[in-house]
Amino acid sequence: MKHRNASLRKRCLLALSVALLAVSAVQADDPRALADDPRVADAISLWSEWVAYQAGRDRVPAVSWGIVHDQDLIASGAFGLANPAEGIEATPDTLYSICSISKLFTSVGLMQRYDAGELRLDDHVSEHLDWFDIQDAHPDDEPITIRRLLTHSSGLPRESDFPYWTDADYPFPTSEEIRERLSSQQTLYPSSRYFQYSNLGLTLVGEIVAAVSGQSYDAYMREHLLDPLGMDSTTTDIPVELRGTRLAIGHTARDHHGNREVVGPFQTRGIAPAAGYASNLTDLAKFAAWQFRALEGQGDGLLRASTLREMQRVQWLDPDFGTTWGLGFSVVQEGDRVYARHGGGCPGYYTEFRLEPASKIGVIVLTNTIGSTPGAYAGAAFPLIGPAIASALASPEEAPERDGDLARYAGLYGTIWGRDAVVPWEDGLAILDLASSAPAQGMERLKHIEGHVFRRIRSDDSLGEEIRFELGADGRATRYMRHSIWAERVER
């Protein structure tokens, strides 16, 4: 069903204008107020303005996001409409299908049984699933093991043999149907030869969790991970009864006219261990905080620190040296930063869960549409916000005394060429062209000269052109001039 009319699309886009910075804590006794440090608050403000612009330009109906440091959800927010037809706004508590982020939960469940000594990573899958009878097209090569399932190097096909991603009503199979169809499927590659992302493979990991524990998959994950972490809003399959209220309505990719259609309800049924979970920003922040605790040996007895470290360490390197994977986690290096992450893409939803273990920073971005770029949104946060957090932690006493007068210049400014965000930064301002693909690199610092005049600080710390603000009757800047061009204050 197409959006009903142009005014509805306008409502969708206008709602993107409200970015909610909500400082909260994962634990009630938060001993720090990291987000109150001006260095951190300014960086988060600039990043969130950039995300709002990027998402608005791409007509993303809704985004919920959060920044975690160690045990604290230091900032969270949302903008847009979780249900455009009813005008229901997104919040940090809005539920989304998180799709393949589900694989992280399933992988943790499997590694809990590994910690308990109930299985080995090099066990053949058939040792735990006696119905594992896929046709092996390469019987003389390495057998399919649990390790290969977790690293997507098993040689299995990507999917169980059902057209659940595209057919009407998304006919995800039951566990029984997956088993029945498996014998007619064939391996794609020899085990351990290539990386081949496989929802079928992680579905089998969930089946092993159930077989070894003697519980249903849902009961096991609830008892051994979700409940202990207080993830009360997270479910192992989509709560369709909440669709349009607490659960955001999903949308398709844009068509040739830039429009998106509503995606109907679905449940992943037997594929749930690989793609079924629904969650929200608040719960996923708890999952992130737990991992930072667990890596320090304080993981509430749910997983050994050494086990989680192995999960977040590269276990598979593809022959092209372009794909690296841990045990369940995608492990990637971007510049000098190493992330343990996973994205999710299901009918109507794209999401990203990304941790940097070295800095104990996590970024979570949830959207209710196909064709958004939450991975890019999250990835851009670390080089912009990470240095601010590091500075605030290293020298809290050196937090800049925020000149209250600088706030008068903060805001969004535009010309026919685009939009800029201006925020206080250190003892001056920062300005960012919101069309930039890399905000940390695109940001420019401005030094206060006198009155309402600033100058750009060049990369060699010399001063460049002048930026002159003009104030209105309320004392706030209404526009600024740069290179003899006026940029007017605009509303989001």
C-alpha cells in the first residue's frame, strides 16, 4: 500500500526535524555524568544533526539511536514517525525488527553451552542434530562444524529453501519445515573454503542450543540471557500484535519517484535464531553494557570473559582478505578502530549494533525502512564522539567553560546549495556541511575573533576566511556570511 498522499509524506519528513537528546543511564546509580561534559554533548549534538539530515534526505520514516559508554546510555534519541498513518512518533523505546542482530544473541547462547562443556566448536553439526542430512556436494573436504556455522564458512547455502524474503506474506518456514526441506538442499562450497553469509547456518546454531539445553529456543534465550539482562521488551520473534503501536511500521526501499510503501506484518518462525528478534534502543543498550562488563570478567556469570573475547576476535579471514568474522560477530577494522558489530535487514527494517571494545563505546541505530544506512550512521559516530569521550575521561577538570554567548550562534543554516549545522566547540564553534559523508573529517572549527566574527581554523592551525554572524532582536543569530554568501537560519 502506497503512502496515502503527499501531505502524509510531508508529515513524515517534518517529524524528522525533532531530534531528542535524552540523557539516561543503563544503571540507576550512574556515578558519572559524561554527557554533561560540553565536549561530549557538543559532539553528540553535531552527530545527531547530521543523522537527522541524512535520514531526512533519504526519506527514512523513523530513526531511534543511542550512544553507550561502558555501563551508561549517555545519550539516546529518536525522530520521525514509527507509524506515519497514525502520526505516532518514534522514541528510544519504540520496537523494531532487528533481524540479523538476532545472530548475536543466538551465538552467545551457543557459547554459554560451550562454557558449560556441553559441546566443542569443532563438533560436527550432525553430532547434535541427527536430522542434519543436507546433501554434501564435497564429501572429501572438511566436515561442517559448529565453528564453521558461527563464522559463515560452512559452505551452506544462504537460506533454507523457501522464498520468505520476497513472496507475499513472507512465508518463513517452521522448524519442522526447515528440517523436512534440508535433505533436498545441497552445500554450496566445501566447508572452510569461502565466506558465505548463511541464515540457514545460524538457524542451525539455534537448533543446537535447543537440542543441547533440552529447552525450546525461546525458553532458553529468555531464561539464560534476556531475563538476566532485564531485556523485558525484547522478543525472539516479531510481536505482530504491537505493530503500529509500540512496534514501528516497516517500509520498503524507495521507488523511482522516491516513495516508500508499507510492509505488511511477518514472523520469522523457524528462522528466528538468525533473524527473528524485535527489540528497542533501551534494551539493546543493556546488551551492549553487559558485553563491556563481561569483557572485564564481570558478566553476571552469563559468559566467560575469555569466551566473549574469542567471539569478538577474527576467527575467519576470506581468501580475498576482504572479509573478517568472529564467532557470530562481524569483526571489522576501519582506520585505527576495530569494531565488533552486526547489522540487520528484514522486510521493512534496517538496523545496526556496533561496539568498539577498546574504548567501551557502543552505537545503536534502528530504522523502520529498507534502504537506509544505519551502519554508516553508527560508523560516523565513533571518530566524532570517541575523541570527545576520551578527552572528557582523561581530563574532566579541563572541560571548557562554555561561553553562554556561543549558544546564540548554534543552529541550522541553509542556502540553495545545502544545509550547515553550527554548534559550540571548545572555545569557539564548529560548522558542518550536513551533506558530508564523513562528519568527523568534514567538520570545520571556528575561532572567535571579536563581536560576532569568527575565522575558520585551517588544518595547520592558521586562520582562514572570516565568518560573520548577524543577530536578530531576540539575540540569536539569524544568518551568517562566508565568502560574501549569506546562509540563513532554518528550522528542521
